[in-house]
Amino acid sequence: MRVISTNIGQPTSIIWNGKETTTGIFKHPIEEPLLLETESVAKDTIADRKVHGGIFKACYLFSSDHYPYWKEKYPNLDWNWGMFGENLTIEGLNEAQLKIGSIYKLGSALVQITQPREPCFKLGIRFGSQEILKEFIDHGFPGTYIRILEVGKVATGDRMELVEESKSPLTTQEFYQLLFSKEKNREHLKLAIANDALPPGKRERLEKLL
């Protein structure tokens, strides 16, 4: 896997349900490396820290492999890397193979795969249609957040290399499907609850479903 683009966003004011709010989803490529800190990406905008940033959502990765699919669906947008609000656009990132809890070397940082991105209305604002939320869920390739085990810098062209594979077989895509499925796969539920790469609060909520 290889870093195609490093992206950050500035605070952008939007109107939602008649109220003004701020978002950092409008990210654009930059020339310099990103500094991955413990709870966020340096110089990036996190407008709502209740749902973004923090230990389990310090940085968001999305695959460049899925851009052609979305460009075909939304051909009239002004396309560039960072369209999904990702800090790092990664070539070859495959959620069907990416295991939650696996550890990777990414630039000079050491990172761990945590949880997939769950789309909210701000992605709809970015794409000019709230229809993308269901489309994004149905497509099944949400990208992933990472935990920063060792602070470091990541530049375009850097490799994302496996250091330690998760002992759990649960993939990012399987967990994503679990979150949104009406009929919960009990084996996947058990795997998620036992995986400490996922936030404790999320695991506790899932445990109530068993």
C-alpha cells in the first residue's frame, strides 16, 4: 500500500437544518508531510471532537482504488484527493483484507487499524446529496480510522507496511457490515466485543446486542 495524497482541511461554515455549523470535511491535498499525533493530525481541522479525533479516530484513511466508482456516480463534482474527508489517500487499501487491530508502519509513524468511518450528514454536504449516505453504506468500502502507537510523519509516496497482523480475523468490511445490518452476525459480534482496538464504548453497546 502506498500514500497517494496527504490532505488537511480548514474550518468551513455550513448551514444544516437552518442552523450554522462548522466542518473540517472539505480537505484538500498539501505538499508537505502530515504529522500524526496521538489524537489528531497536526494542522488539520476537527470541528466536532465528540465524533472525530481522539485515540481511536486520530487519522482517517481512504482508498484511492474506490475513487473511479464514486467519480462515475458523481461526475459533476470538482474532484481531487481528500473528497471523503480522508487525511491520507492510500493506494491498495482494501477493507475486505484489512483486519481490525493490525499494526502498520506508515511513514515514520506506527499505527493500528481501529474502526471504519460511519457516514454522517456532512459527507452529504460535501457531495451535494444526502443520498450518498445510503450509497456509502451499501458500497461497503468505508476506509478506516487508525490509532497512533508511535507519533511520526507521513509523506506522499510512503509505504504502509504490515508489522503485526491482528490475532482477530475480523476485517474492517465485516465490522462495517455488522454495524449497519439488521440481523447481526453473532460470531462477528463476539469478535468485535473481544477486540481492544475498538473503543470501549462501542464494544459495550455491541455487547448488549448478544
